[in-house]
Amino acid sequence: MIDTPGMRELGLWDAGDGLDRTFSDVEALAARCRFRDCTHTGEPGCAVAQALETGSLDRARWQSYQKLRTEQDFAADSAGWLAAKEKKFKEISKINKANRSRSSGK
Ligand SMILES: [Zn+2]
């Protein structure tokens, strides 16, 4: 991972710590799955699916964990994230330029 100056200020690096602390029980449960790369979407021997079935894991809690996990994956792909952000900025500046030329052309 490239440690670009300024990236820490965006708080992307802190996401991992928070996830581990808040959902340590979910993480522990996921670690008990038969497969280490279990995606918990119907694999045999999935401890998460089993816990959801028996009710020992709250479905809403699991969903919020997955949501946070997605955000963390997104943050981990910082290069892609920055590229998307840069593209957005270019689009915005293009719109601003167009607006400027329209108003000055009067
Ligand atoms: Zn699983």
C-alpha cells in the first residue's frame, strides 16, 4: 500500500482498526468457517450462516458488518478511489469552465 501524504487525513487508514474492534465477535465467528476464504453467502460449513439460522448472530448486525466491510474494501483500493475522485474533479471543473464562459460571453 502506498502511503501518500494527505491520505491519513482522509481517515481511510483508521477504518480497519474500528472494524476489528466493533465487530470482533462477528470476526471470530467468520474465522470458524470451514473455508478460510468463505464469503458467507451459502458455502458449506459457514459458521456465519449457521449463527444467522440459529439466531445467535443478529441479522441486522451482520448486515451492518457487511456494509462496513464493503466500505473498508473500498478504502483499501485507494488507487481506484483516487482515480475516480480525480475523474469527478475533472468533470466538475469542466462544468465550472462551461458556466464561466457562458456568463463572460455576454
Ligand atoms: Zn462463512
